[in-house]
Amino acid sequence: MNFRTASHALLELNEAILNREPIVNYADGTTMEGFVLSPGQLTVVGAPPGTGKTALAMQLVFEAMEQHRDVPVVIANAETDMKSLLRREVSRRSQVLLRDLRHAICTDLEIERAQQAVSELVELCPRIAYMEPPFNAGELSILLEGDKQGILVVDYLQMFRLSGVDARSGVDDVVAVICALAKQGWAVLALSATTRNSKDGHDHAKLGLHSFKESGEIEFRSHVAYVLRDVTGEQLNSTRHIEIECLKERDGPAESLKLAFEGRYMRFEKAVPEPHEEFNEYAEHQPESVF
């Protein structure tokens, strides 16, 4: 039998305490500060189509790579090829419209800005490996044979079930593999489709743990689970307001984030508080009147 006493684990824990070794969170120092993406954990993000979950994952990964200069990354994206993902990243960094990059209608100045973004990516891309077809749980499990761990992005997990297997069992198999990879030391970021919850499609206000498509093992075995809600409402520009709500956090309080998403550049930024929010915060810190 493969059992050990807890003394070994306690010694390792005490050494970490004495050396003041924090748990690594690859999201620290990024636009997604407060998001949880750590070695040994499975983080799941669910959202309806077109909410920006792929853009969020890729921006987080690229920003994390700049904060952690030695971490390798594996991208397993069953929907979007790597060249397209890199084009989006060039748009985000250069703020050249993604549409203009796609249709090659950039000005000389925009091409110059795009070239600067490309030069920045030259340093990062050698640390990125990306998966090619077929996309399934069996191919993902090959990573278990390696001895090097980093960040793994699975986009999106329902597409990695083996063909010929019913949806629920197939997704359970995928979750079992990515949980095994997390246990091996990978920081796994898995994107999930969500189920329709209204006659017209997706009601962002009703998203919850039960919303992950073919749920069950996803909500049960994930360490951290988020949903992306589009809370834009009426708007006068192209910026959308996205709330990343934490529905589950095994090791601490669930913290949600508010971001602004500019889809023209596939770029997330920290949301600017509404004027009344700033006023309320100011008022809370003012001394009481002496009159």
C-alpha cells in the first residue's frame, strides 16, 4: 500500500512557515490581481459564449509569464489556433484594432506598434507549448508523464471528452485527468461552457455552480470556481463591464473582481469605480463634524 505518515508533510509545512514561503499565485501582480491560479489547484471559469473567457485566460497567462520568468505554459485550446491567439495578444499590447490586424489595413504607425508587441512576445513564446489535434483527455494525460510543471490552460474542457462517450461521463473523464495534473503540480486553468438558463439563452444573473455544462465533477472537484457575468447594461461605447464572481474557494474567502473589457483589442483592464462609489469611500474616511 502507498501510504506515508503525516510527519513528513508536517516537516515540509513547518519549513515553509519558518522560511516564510507563500503559496504561489500566478495572478499576483497582474490585471486579475485577486484571481486564484496556483500550482496544485484546478481553477475553473465558466461563462456564456462571447463573454471573453478565452481573452481573460490568455491575458492572465501572458501577464503571469512576465511576473514569473521561469514558468512554462501549455495551451490546450480546441477552438482557436495559436496564431490567432497571438494575433489577439499583439492587438492587446499594441492597441491596434484586432479587426485591422486581421484585414491587414494598418497604418505604418500601427505596424510599428505591432512590431514592438511582437518583439516582446519573442521572449515569451519559447516557454509556451501548444496542443495540436486531436483534443481529448487521453492526449492531455500525456503531460502526466513529464517531470516539469507550470500553467496549463484547457479551453474549453467539454470539447476534450472522447468521441463516442456520453457527454456527462466524457466530461467526468476530462476532469479526472486535469485534477491529476493539478495534483502533480500544474496550475490548471480550465474554461467551461455554461448551460442555457432561459428561453432566450443565458441569463447572466442566474449563473452559479450548477451552470457549468455537464456539471457535477466540475463543481465538486474544482478548487476554485468562477463565472463571468456581463453586467454592462446600457452603454455608449464598446467597453463592457465584466464581473468575475468567485463561487467557490476551498482555501479562503471567495473574492470577486470587476473588470472592463475592450473587445476591439481583446483587453481587460481594472474597472474604474463609479463616481458615487468613490464619494461613498471618501465619506467613510472623513472625521465627524465637530458642530
